[in-house]
Amino acid sequence: MYNDRIALSSQEILEKEFKIDARGYRLQEVDKFLDIVIHDYNEYNSMIKELAIKNNELAEENEKLKSEIRNLKSNLDALKYAEKEVTNVDLIRRVSQLEKIILGKENN
């Protein structure tokens, strides 16, 4: 995902060898290499900041979704309880009607 933004791997940095001049390493070659390393560090820092922001956004969204799920479950439980209550009331009414029919026939 971010590999196109990073020029050097840690292994490449570790294995880097500079050519030696009469006075030591070639300064231009070292400077060029260090510029690439600095660029990579800046890219890593940028990526870390981007990912931290995305992580925070996702954490907030996750909390909102969890809260919504809790609310929906609570509403569903309330509906289930209401259905059972209505069903019980219906059963009591039916029993009452049956008692009236049975007792009414016995009285005749």
C-alpha cells in the first residue's frame, strides 16, 4: 500500500557501501543517500499520522455503531416483550370468552 512512497528498505540501508576516495567517502554520494533516507523518514512519519487519524475515525465510528446496536437490541427486546404481553392478553380474553360460552351453556 505504501511501498511506492518508500525508496529504501531497512536491509538496503544496512548493506549500503560507499566508494572511498583519496580523502574518504564521496560526499556527494553520501549526501544523496542521506537525502533519500530523510525523505523516507518523512514519508514514514506522514504515513503514521495518516494512519493515526484513520484509526481514530474508525474507533469513533465503531463506538457509534456499538451504541446503535445496543439501542436496536433494546428496542427489539422491548418489542418482543410487548408482543408477549399482547399475546398473553389475547389468551386471557380467549379463555374468558370460552368460560362464558361453557358456563352460559351450563346455565341453560
